[in-house]
Amino acid sequence: MGAWGPAIFSDDTASDVRDEYRDHVGDGMSGVEATDRLLSTWREALEDEDEASVFWLALAATQQRCGRLEDRVRDEALAIIESGSDLSRWSDQPEWAMRRRVVLQDLAAYLHGPQSAPKRIRKRRRFECEWPIGEHLAYRLPSGRYLVLRVAQYHDDRGGRAPIFQLMRWTGSRRPPMWRMRWCRLHPLPDLKLMPESRSLPRTGFVVLPSKGSHFARDKFVSIGNATFKVQDIGPPMPFVMDNQLDEFLESEFGRS
């Protein structure tokens, strides 16, 4: 199981349920609509007894904290606590099972307690990539030289849409004209860290995320043009890099500085 402790939200599934519910409400859904959306998207997971247990407990705790606890959610969570079914997941970890029992008792008391007025949930600030697929960007290195990054695909998650870049085999003291990119090849990432079964697929893509606000530093990325290309498998696994660490990443992985 994806749990790292007996607390309600010391679990990957529980954290995802909490975040998704808050995001839906923050985006303007009512609490009931957010619950319905979760029941739809988590439909298959709910067929698994252990996953369903984590789902309902996390959702009930989240709704109570937000002042939006629904009867149907509360009843499901309390039924799980009363049946003791959730504790079976911890049978091979007696110490954590004992702590989990206390956590569940506290949650039951919390769910039976008074509910506060609905709390305002802020809309998550999401990043939206401003460049279309196929856009080629001249990126200025600390040395003042340039290299070229191509937007190959997008990575979508709750934080928004970020570009998956590929590095072209080109560097220069000035930004290149777009026609130079027609004959440029891709620069693969080192595959020394790949698992044996993944070595047949060279890694070429890496996700870059903004470290501040909702955009990249304008003085570092300059568009030089767009070109259609055949989308290729960028190969697993795919590194994630913050834009303020991109210089270090390009030097360590590609030797570009």
C-alpha cells in the first residue's frame, strides 16, 4: 500500500482524494458536485476494499475540515471504522495497527462532532504552457551561449500543463534561425540510470516546471519558430526539473553550460 504512516493522510490515495476534492470546490463546484465527480473518477479504485476504505475515510475527514461533510460520506466512513475493516491492512505491522486504531477513534469522534460553516477554498493557481507543440526556443546559458529546446509534448496534472522539452544538438553564441533546426538531431539523455528493460528506449524528454508564479523567466527563453514533426516516444523515465535548476540540469546531464 502507498502509506508511510498510520495518519489518515499519510497515504498516497488519501492525499490525492483530499487534493482533488479541494481542487474541484476551488474551481467552483458545490461540495455535492465535487463528491459526485470523485465517485466517478475513482469508480474502479472503489471496487478494491482497501482502496475504498482509504477513499471514504480521507473524503470524510476532508469534508469535515472544509465544513461540507455530507451524510452519505460520513455514514460510509463511520461504517468502515465500526467494522474494523480498515485495520486489516495493517495486520503485518502491529505497532502501526495500534496507532491506526487510535487515529480512527479520533476520526469517528471528529465526524460525530459539530460542523463548521463552509470554508472558502482558494482556486489552485495552475501553470499553462504558453508554447504550442513544435515550438523551438533559444535558451540562454550562464556562459551567454545558446542552445535550443523543442516543445515535444505536454505533461498535465493538477498543477496545470507543463512543457516536455527535447534538447536539439546545437549550441552557438547567437540565437539560430529556424531553418537551422531542420537538420538538427535530438540529444538523448544519459541512460545510465535506466532499468535494464528500459534501455531500448533512449530518453529525450524532460519536464520543466516554473519555480515562481505561472510563467518562465522571459529573458531565458526566446521563441525562434515552430515546425511540425513526427511525435516520437520520449522514453521512460522522464526527469522533472524546476526552471531555476535548469542550468544545473543541462550541465550535469548534457554537459552544456
